Amino acid sequence: DAMVIQNPRYQVTQFGKPVTLSCSQTLNHNVMYWYQQKSSQAPKLLFHYYDKDFNNEADTPDNFQSRRPNTSFCFLDIRSPGLGDTAMYLCATSRGEGGPGDTQYFGPGTRLTVL
Amino acid sequence: AQSVSQHNHHVILSEAASLELGCNYSYGGTVNLFWYVQYPGQHLQLLLKYFSGDPLVKGIKGFEAEFIKSKFSFNLRKPSVQWSDTAEYFCAVTPPRFKTIFGAGTRLFVKA
């Protein structure tokens, strides 16, 4: 059974056209993360939510926003995508924020292409 | 700043060869340690993890990893690789109350 679900799996958008990526989880985890993974690179954390508390990484561009309307869902909004935003976007969840035993579970990712 | 180093960016092996992928991290305290695998076109999957206890951890698909605290290392091993192990492998470290840090990844190609 899928535990972390991401939609869509593939998204093509035009330069500057806003796009929203969706993530949902059935694990009832407190923490949800968004990562950006470019080709042949490690996942890069953009931000995460602990419950409703939003934690932005210092180097995440302002172009990237997130919403978490409830425990199960989290959205990544890219307000004005640039060509450099072409990447795989990964959603992950965990029970806590890095305490003993905390493990992140990843969704299948959304591959975003900006033309 | 905390960091994770994976020494080999690309590894090519023949089937049945033994595998060892190195991972070192820089953090002096207790950490959670992980190896993730990403098969071509697929998402990150957890191979194994270490939190405490026996430093030799066994994961799925015949993989194991050994935590050596004095060396800040968590190397991944498999005695005999298969063609289906072709994938990218990421070491990840989570210090307490801190974000998970991923290594740059090691691309393994296993020749049939």
C-alpha cells in the first residue's frame, strides 16, 4: 500500500507559469518534507513542516512556497518557475524531527520540466 | 558544518563481485544513519538504518552496513552483487534535532 503519494508524477510547465505539486501520506506522521533533486545530485531539502510549523531552509529561493492544510496533505507551490527549477521533487515524511529511530519515507517524486 | 562524504561517485563491478561503498560523516554526537537506494527511474527506498545497538546492520536484498564510531563511518557492503543492484546509493545522516544530510551518491553499475 502506498504510504507517501505524489501527484502528478510528471509535470511540464512553461517558464514563469505557476505550478503546484501535491503530496499526501497515510502514515499520520508529524513531519513532511520537500526536497529538490537535480540529475545526478543528492536530494536538497527545501523546507519541512512539523505539524503546522513551517521551517524554511536558508538557501531556498523565495519562488518556492509550501502549504500544509492538514496532517495528510502538503503542497509545493512554485510561483514563477525558471529553467533551473527542472528537477525531481521529492516529498518525505517522518514521525519526528530526527529523534532516535526517526526514519524518512519518500514518495515516488514528481518530475518537473520547465520549458 | 555537518557533512556526509561518499568517496566513490561511480563504481563498476561484474556480477558476483563484492561491494563496499564508503560513507563518512562529520558530527561528534549521536546520529541516525541510513543508506537509501534509487533504482533507475524509481524513488528513494530505504535499504537499512542504524540508530543504536549492534553496529553491524542487515538490510534488504542482502545488504549490510557497519557503523564504526571511531572512524565516523557507515560503509555499505554486499558479498555478491547482481545486475539488478545497478542503482544509485545515498548515505544519509540525521544528527538529533537537525535535518537529514545526504551524501552526493554513488552510482553503481553491475555488468552482467
